[in-house]
Amino acid sequence: MARPPQEAIDTFVSITGADEAVAVRKLEEHGGDLNTAINAHFNEGDNTVYMLTIFHPNFV
């Protein structure tokens, strides 16, 4: 899939507070569907943050 549109990335970032790399990854995982990507982000969380908290408990 091509990179998601910048407008979708910016909207994802503004709603979720995630960084652009997370936005691109979630949008790509969900076929560019902004609503599904946002819902997945909040329902599944960001695995990067989860993994950091496991390996670096003082991260959060």
C-alpha cells in the first residue's frame, strides 16, 4: 500500500496524540481507513509503548 494521505496522518496524530510513525503504521495496517485505525489504536494500544513498559518499567 502507498503511504496514507498526509491529511489522514495529521488527523490520526491530532486525535490520538501518537507520533507520525505510529499513525502511518496503523493506517497501513487498516487499509487507510482512518476511523478503523483510530479505533484500533485506542482498543489495541501502541505495542511500542507496551513493549517499552515491559523492558523498561520506569518508562511511563
